[in-house]
Amino acid sequence: MKVKFRIESNAFIRDFEVDFDWNLPVLPRKGEIVSPNIIMLGKIDIESTLNNLSIEGKRDFEGYLDGEQEKNDAFYTWLWEVICEVNIVKSVHYEIDKDDCFQVYPVIYLSDK
């Protein structure tokens, strides 16, 4: 089943979204924690994510860049840390798939609250 994670964080200008093919028997409920490892399995566009960083997010990400680590490795390390801070299910909403109006998929909002 198609699932979208929408992550609310000060690191991003707009909520960070990750599409994911959920194959577990149940969806997470409000108040539960979703492992960053699950979210990181989704397809993440590095460049569009970096373009969505807030000033605070850019500053934080630059702290992960050092001369020895590649940009992609630093990005995934940084993103994993961000998701660890905001991995509590705030709510679950349902939206109609834009590609197929007969399909509905859950949108799981993650926050630190």
C-alpha cells in the first residue's frame, strides 16, 4: 500500500515528504514512534530536499559536511538524525491519489509532539 510520510521540522521550509510502499500489517497510530530506518527506505530526492532546507537546516547540515565524507553520505547521516528527533506520529490523514482518483492512501504526519 502506498503511504506518504510528512515530516514537520524546523529544518525544512515546507514539510518533508517521503513516499513509501508500506507492507506491514498495520499502520502506526497517533503517539507511536516510527523508526527512521523505515522512512529512509523510501525514495528520497537529495537535491530537492536540500533546496527545501530552512536557514537553520542548512546551517545544521553544513555541520555534517567535512572534507572526508561525501555529500550524499553526510546528507543521509544528517537526515537520519533529523528524523530521530521528529519521528512521533502526530496524526494520520487520508488523501486521494492524484494519479488514480479511485485510490486512497494514508498520509502519516510525524512531529516531535
